[in-house]
Amino acid sequence: MTAATTALTPTQQAALIRKLTALADDEIILAHRGGEWTGHAPILEEDIALANIAQDELGHAGLYLELRRALDGSDPDRLAFFRGAPEYTCARLVELPKGDWAFTMLRQFLFDASEALWLEAATRSTYAPLAEVAAKAVREEKFHLQHTALWVERLALGTGESERRLQAALDELWPHAAQLFQPVEGEEELVQAGLLPDLNAVHTRWQALVTRQLIEKCGLKLPAAFPDPAGRDTHTEHLAPLLAEMQSVARAHPEAETW
């Protein structure tokens, strides 16, 4: 047990485990959706780029789950491959089917913007292990954001068809986006202790960033946003089939140690 771990109260430790798990779950599921484009992206360069982004997201999930391992001794592989949909705590935004290219790029942009801003703030965490992980991951996430922002702009200003598809994607995704900023149980205490960024402040910065990109640069129309009362334990019908596919090999060979 590290000094950083022993400095946490039991309540803080439990809340931090919930937060790290939720962060990792978002990354795992979105990475799987991105991986579904392998061999199917519009151009070869993007096939490679999106596969690399998905790999980075899995890497970030690994970083979060290693932080959790230090807190409770849990096995990251078992958490990823042997939990069912009711036990996952990902946002519904990442569960939705991959859709078309406009849908994929816009979802990735909305997520990248939130994660880049959260990680940037998390580099100032008083919990040193998290600050170190954030400093490592934020560099990759800013590259993801730059890449997907350019794609969103290209699609919005491309043809009438690409603009129509992007607006349709925004109409579908926008109601789910606010869930990225739903706190886990006990998160407020972690924020007050300086362990985690203030989600309200990150959300405010995110809204300014995406509004500037989507409205000012791309000329899109933001749909009305309605509060989503459901928490991260309520999922769409798309999560269970995704997990069944993603976990099939691990569950078929549960004792395997290498793949």
C-alpha cells in the first residue's frame, strides 16, 4: 500500500474507486466502438488513425484501472472482461452503435473535449498518482481532440450531405453528452479535498469549447438539452451485445494468461 493510498480516508478511497472505474469504463467501451471501424474507415489513413485513437483510449483505461488496483488489489483484465452490463458504469454516449462516419467523429470529438479538459485539470490533483497519470494521458488526448475537431469542421463545411449527416448525429448525441459530467457517489468530497477536478468547472469549459467549434466554426444548430435523470448504472440495449462480443474470447478461456 502506497503512502498516497494510506492518506485517503475509507470514504474517499471508495469514491475514488468508483470514479476511476467509471473513467475506465467510458474508455473501454468507446475504444471498442472505434475498433469497429478497422478496415472500414473512408480512407486508409483514417483507418490507421482511428485504430490508434482506440488503442490510446484502451491505454488510458489501463492507467485508470492500475490506479484502482493500487487501491483495492483488483485485476484490470477481470474488470474489463468479466463484468456484465449491469456492473459497467460507462456513459450511454459511448454505448450507442458506431453509426456513420459523421456520428463516429462527432461522438469522439465530444468525448475527447471532455476528457482533455478533465485530464488537464487532473494534472493539479493532490493525489499524486492521479496527477502523474493525467500528465501522461492529456498529451495524447489533446492530439485526439485536434484530430476529431478537424474532421467535424471538414464534414460540416464539406457537402450538403456531410453537413446533414453531422447535424443528424448532433441531434442524436447531444442529449447524452451531459452524462459525461455526472458525478459518482462521493465525488463532491474528493473535489473539496483537491483530489479530483470540479466537474461543473470542466463542464463550463467544455460547453464553451464545443459551442465555439460546432456553432461558430461549423454553423450547426445545438438541439435543446434536457437533464438526464438516469445515472451511470442505467444502460441502453446496446451495451450487453457489445460486451458479449468484446468479452467472448476471455470468457471462453478464463484461465488464459496471454493472448
